[in-house]
Amino acid sequence: MIELVKVKDRDEGNLRAHDFLKEVVDDQTLLALSGGTSPDYRKMIATTQVTEMKAEDTEQKAEGTSGGQGILPGAICVVDERYGKPYHQNSNELLLKNAGIIDYCDLKNIEFHKILEGRGIEQTAEDYDQLMSELFVKYPKKIGVMGIGANLHTAGLFPKGESVKSAKLVTFETVEDQFPQRISLTLKAFGEFGNFIIFAFGEEKKEALRKMLDEKENDMQKYPAIFFRKAFAKSWLVTDIVF
């Protein structure tokens, strides 16, 4: 089930995402974060920037305050990764580190789980699959922050890819992309989630959104992001696109 959330731009979209996360996240939550250019995790999850932006918008900034409580899940994990050495320059874990998420987790005593460990791609995927099996039992609530591509891939789920059809929670594969070697949570894993926040910004995503929301399009092997429309999970589709 998808609720369409119209915003004026990426900044407003990340503020709305913060509000949705405040509604549903607690210490029994595993919060799964993807990469990409749409999420601004410093504003969405960490404390001060969100509060200050809202205060400026409402002209009600309180004197002497430095921010609210932020988002406080039990654990944060990486949804998918471009395989390579730990914290390589194109990795999602480096993106999260640069956004302050790892420091925020340390400060708030939130577990943080990343994928890359300096081992082979198959072993790395197996290790993360085992970890996810444990975390899925430990945390009854699973919530994901996702983006979608122009080809309707989402996170590491590419059209007709291994991650779409695998019976595991995590798998690895080589895809047709600028960064071909991938490790990702699978479609099966996403079936365990209760909520998703989905970002789609820019006119180049307009046709992808049309297909995702079209009730006549039902081939998740071809268009993995259709999953969000068909899933039982409650999803918020945050976009600046006007139809």
C-alpha cells in the first residue's frame, strides 16, 4: 500500500521522511538505509539539522535549544552495497559515514551494521545473510528507506536479477550498472518489512513512477519497484514529480 506524498524539493522530502520515521521507529526497529542521492540522512535521522530547519520554516526556533531527540531505532543496517574494500569511495557505507550516521549511532548507542568486511564477495554476502537472519528475529519491526531508478530498480534489486528471485535474505550478483558487483537484501527480505519510505525526485523518474503506480504493470521480475505497490507494508512515496 502506497501513500503518495508530494513535496516541493529534496529538502522538504527529507523533513517529511523524518516525520514519518518519528511515527513508526522505536527501539524494537531495524532501520535499513539505502544509498543514492535522494536521502539526506544527516537531516532525516540525526538531530540538530532537522530541528533547526523546521524552526526556520515555522519561525518558532526556541532560544538555547540545539535540536530534538532524533530517530532512535534499535539498529541501523545498510540495505545494499557496491562490492569492494571497506569504505571504498563509491560505497554506501562511506556515504552513511560522511552523513554522520555512524557517529550518531555511537552517540546514541544504536547498533550499526554494514556489509563490506574485506573478504570475497560470496563470503561477504553469506556473512551478511546470517547477520540479517539474526537481526530479523531480534527486531520485530523492519523499516526501509529506499530510492528507485529510472529502470525501476530499487536498492540492489535490479530487473530479472538474483536478488529478485533468491530464497535468501541477502545475495550477491553482477548487474548491468556503473558499479556491477552488488550485495543486497533480497525481495524475500523486503517481504518482512512493515514500512518503507521511497524517494523519487526529478523529472527523469516520472515514467518510472507511472509504471510503478500502474495497476496493469505487475511484473516484479522486470520492474522490481512494483513490489512497493503490491506489498502489505505501508509505504510513503515522497516525490516532487507532478503527474
